[in-house]
Amino acid sequence: SQKIEQNSEALNIQEGKTATLTCNYTNYSPAYLQWYRQDPGRGPVFLLLIRENEKEKRKERLKVTFDTTLKQSLFHITASQPADSATYLCATGANNLFFGTGTRLTVIP
Amino acid sequence: NAGVTQTPKFQVLKTGQSMTLQCAQDMNHEYMSWYRQDPGMGLRLIHYSVGAGITDQGEVPNGYNVSRSTTEDFPLRLLSAAPSQTSVYFCASRGGETQYFGPGTRLLVL
């Protein structure tokens, strides 16, 4: 089965800076990569999906890239705000998802 | 729309007891699934359903049963709870490209 790795357990960043989170996969190149946000005590909330043939996708202050050569997806939050503090999960698949363990982002005012 | 709802929010069981975790969605989605989330393990797929009457196993199905008699409901049954099933359980449904997760059920098995 696919293995998804989010190497950073936690990331602290100053408000206004760009946060960059990394997601690596180890086996076959997935057709999709998805990013979710999870707040404590709540279920994950879908943010973005990027397909294998898409290099980059944007939604407001969010940007996701997909590099099949590096087997990696990067998730960027520009002009970060304290309200962006949460755990961000990477997942492959469309229906049945394989998740990474997540990166806990803290935006410091 | 209420989205995906789950009951109960929290449950304590003794080893060997059985229970059903309820999940319902009002978005008319065909695809529904159950995940468990454990510290350091990420979310792992237990069972899924592509429509009423159709279910299949995910990555960690042992100890769990599911059924799908209606589009709206997808209950997860623990037949004989074990401490290893202590976890947070999430139900999800898929509409288009988006998966919608419920608020979760926190289960403690003593």
C-alpha cells in the first residue's frame, strides 16, 4: 500500500510569513494528493486536491504543488495568520485515502 | 444541510462489550467510509461503502462490521470491544472531489 510521510510533526512560524509543509510518498505515483485541515477535537476538513498532471493549484492564500520526480507535495499558506494554526494532513487517493500523520502548524502573533 | 453526523461523541466500554457507532449524511452521497485515528498513526481506513447494499474492507477491518441499508446511514459495529480499539473514529462521505468528515466519536475501551 502507499506510504505517506509528513516529516515535520510541528512547525512554528511568525504571523505574516509563508508556511510550507511537506508531504512525501514512497511507492507508486498517486493519481491525486489531497490536503486537509484538522482542528483539535474535530474532523478533518478538505482544503485542496491536486492531480498527478497538475503542477500547482491555488485557493485564496493556499497553494499546493505536486512533483512526481521528487515524489513530493508542498503545501503553502501565504500571509499566515494565528487562525491558520491547526494540524494539516496530506492524503493520497480519491475514495479510499491513505493519510500522513500530519504537521501541527502554530502561527505566532 | 447537517452534513455528516456521528453519535455518540464519547463512549466508554468494557472489554468484550459490543456497540454501534452511528453515522448519517444528508447530502445523498453514494460513497461513505469509516476511519480510526490514533496518535502517531494517522487516519486509517476501516470499511467503506460505494452505495446501499455494498460494503468492503479497508486497511484495518478486523473487529469491526458494517452494513449499508440506506444511502444516508452507515453504522460501524464493534462486536466484542478490545482495548486496542480505543481510538477516535471518523465517518466520511464523498461528494465530487470533496470528502466530508463527521465530528468523530472518541471511544475508550477498558
